[in-house]
Amino acid sequence: MVTEADVRAALDRVIHPTFGLSLIALNMVRVVRVSESIIEVDLVMNCPGCPASEVALAQARRSLAALNGQAVKLNLLPQVWAPPWE
């Protein structure tokens, strides 16, 4: 079974096109839940709906689905994301 560490490692390879850093490095991943049937991730994005965020989310979905074919649910939280360097 996929673990939280596996999910975080996969998301660490997803590079946000605007910032050139991973979703993990940018602290966009808030909560990871894994069960036998689904991988669920709570995230915040810099601008939900903008093209760069949509690219990052699509990459995240593909990366997580490739772990073992489980369903993937990405929950966008209503929080405003701020870069970790601010």
C-alpha cells in the first residue's frame, strides 16, 4: 500500500512552473490521507484557476495516480498561499 511518505516524495517531484520549486518545497501540501482505495491531498495554491496552478495540479494527479492506480482527490483549500520566504 502507498504511504504518506510515498505521496510526499511524488509531490516533491512536481515542480510548480511559476516558481521552479516543488509543491513540497513551496509548502503547498497541507494534509495527506491514504487509504486502500484513494489518495487524498489538501493543498493551497498561489492562484487557483490560473494556468500555472492548473499545470501543477495536473502533474500532481498524474504523479499520484502512477503510484499504484488508486483514485486521487486533490482538495484546494480556501487559504491564501504565501511563499515560504515571505
